[in-house]
Amino acid sequence: MRYIGNKENVIPRMYEILIHKGIAGRSLFDFFSGTTSVSKFYKRLGYTVSSSDFMYFSYCLQKAYIENNSTPTFERLLPLPIVSPLKSCASPLDRVIAYLNELEPEEGFIYNNYTPEGTSHLSQPRMYFSNENGKKIDTIRQQIERWKNDNLLLGNEYYILLASLIETVSFYANVAGVYAAFQKKWDPRAIKPFILRPIEIISNRQENRAYHADSMKILNQINTDILYLDPPYNERQYAPNYHILETIARYDNPEIRGVTGMRNYDSQKSRFCKASTALEDLDKVARIATYEYLVLSYNSEGIMPQHNILDVLSQYGEVELEQFEYLRFKSNNNGLSKTKKHIWEQLYILRRL
């Protein structure tokens, strides 16, 4: 998934550094879970993982990837004649996905607000999705909700289907990395027919937990070997960058505004997007949470100065700073080409006294 701060490309290097320093354990708390990349990595290693994020779309991913440990059976859904004839030799998840892919497209909130036809009355019609793909997203999302309301989905099956939809959307969205704006020309991927893809089911037989919360408000509940923080690096809030995914996940017909059809995100603003309040909250996390190691992943362009971070963390134990260079691709203004930029990934490692 295209996501600011997505750590998939640097996680192995980070893990290497931590292991080299003897930093390991049996549990990890992912404080800003986002797309769950770090949580998934540590879950595969057998850690008991807890993850948290105030974005609902992230919570859906957490429930499906992190908390869930079992392959869905859809035992209430598959006996229905509308589903059972399809691909009977496939897994239950594949059969349900196949059924959703074969539904006739119908108009809904996404089509009406984020496609050219649905917004043709605007001076600048929105081009987040092609007309047909907007309908497909609506159709699939509404069917998942109907199944939930009819009590046909058990356990995490609802979240597994939502996560499959959220992950698939990123392959067809006409955006340059994030959803704060749409491109004025069609990305070739965006005009391909929308085909829902199943997510990977990860099992590690541990009691993993997912939280839909402002992590700052559950500090007293955190008791872990490794507390991992990957906060925003700059003053741009995360919520508007993923408003489309949030709306698809919630499907709550929100009031929207502006050229991009932005939903209100006042309740989802992070204090880590301002240097002074970021340092205050970092201090609060280091002081209140229970952990053996605190690992702060930051970068050389972050708004919190390096010396201030070291000053804050050193109050609570022994701090080390490790850095490594990596290549970041940055989209240009129209999102159709990319430039290379080298930045430094910084790992602040606090051993709690």
C-alpha cells in the first residue's frame, strides 16, 4: 500500500540493527500502526503484537492481519446458494472474493463523490476512481455491510473482507502516493477493471491485540518488551492523506468539502505534527508506558531536533542513536514521474532504567 512512512523497505535493516545490539523480546507494541508493516513483520517472528491507530481503516487492517490468527471459514455465508456454486475447490476466502467480484456494479457514495460521472456538476470533476471502479468499490463495500448486518460474518471475517477491499483500492486509485489529491490525468493502473484481491492470513498462535484509539490515551495499558514508535515527521497531518480509505472503511456517508471531497478530521489530528507538542508527547510516552526498550523510528527531515529527542529520552535510561541512509522516491507535482532523494533513517533506542 502507498502510505507515508510505510516501513516495508527499511524494516529488515532496522531489525538487523536491533538484533546486533541484543534488543529482542517476546512482545511488541506498535504505537502508530498505519498499514501494519512493522506489526506484521514481528508477528511473523512469533512476537505477541499489539497495535494501535486512531484511523479506522488502519484498525481494519490490524484486526485482519494482527489480531486474527485463523483462516476464515465463512460457515454462515457459504451454505447460501448465491455463494456456494462458485469455485467450490477454492478456499472459503477465495470463494467469497470471487462472488464479490461477480456482483453487478451499482452506484453509491464513492461513485457519486469521487468519480468523473458522479461529480460532473463540479467545475473540476473528481478523478480518484474511474466510473466503473467507483461503482465496483461501492457494490463490494455495501455487500460486506449487508452480510454483517444480517449476522452472516463471524469473528474477524468482516475485517478480513474490509482489509481486502482497502488493500485492493490502492492499486486502482488515481493518486500520487496519498489521497489528499487526485491526479488530473489517468494513471494507467487506475483505468484497469477493479478486481478484489484477498489478503494474506498470518497466524502466529499468540494473543495479539488491535486498538482503535489515540495511543496517547492508552499509555497505562501498554506493557511490552519493545515499544515501537513511528510518528509523523512533519507538520502535515496523516488523516487528510488517507481520507478516501477512511471513508471506504467507515462507509458513513460523511459531509465532505473542497475540490478533493475531504471528510472532517478534527478528531484525528496528531500532536506529533508540531515540534513543541511532539516533544511533550514523546516525554509522556517514555515516562508513563511500561517497556524494556523504546524504539523511535524517525528521519533526518523530522521536525523534532535530534538533540531535543536525545535530551527527552535520556531522562529515562540509556539512549543510542543509529542511522542509515536509504533512497526515497518523491512524486513530482503531477504525480506522473518521480525523483530520487537520499535521507537518513534514525533509530533512537532507549533501554529503560
